[in-house]
Amino acid sequence: MSSFLITGAGLVGSWVARELHDLGHQVTLFDVAPQPEALRHWAPSDLIPVIRGDLQSIPELLSALQTAKAETILHTASFLT
């Protein structure tokens, strides 16, 4: 079992999080503005924790990595325009 921190809790990030969780991995989502109502289907909070934080803030990212005890980062975050 591996542990993952997935940046971006949008459609791609939440779908990948659920797939990895279903395969037995430990998964945490990291997003600047997670939308709980949008995550309910793919990444419900009782299965997959979500940490609110800004990817542009190194201290916030490092804190999330420590909290999640992540071995791997999957980057799915993007800037919204």
C-alpha cells in the first residue's frame, strides 16, 4: 500500500483519488478551494480526507505532505482563468 497526496480536488483529482483508494492505497486530496458537494460522488470525505491549502505556498504543501504521510504526489491541480 502506498500513500498519495493528490493536488487538485476537481474531476480528475477526485476520480483518481477514488480509484487509488479502491485499490487499497492511502489517499489525501489537497486543494485551495475544495467543493464538498462536488466531491461527494467520487471522493466522499468519510473515505478520502481533503486538506485545504494553496499549492503556491511551500509551507502549506509541506504541512499537507506531513499530515498525509504521503510518499507520492500526483499533480492534477491547475489555475482557473
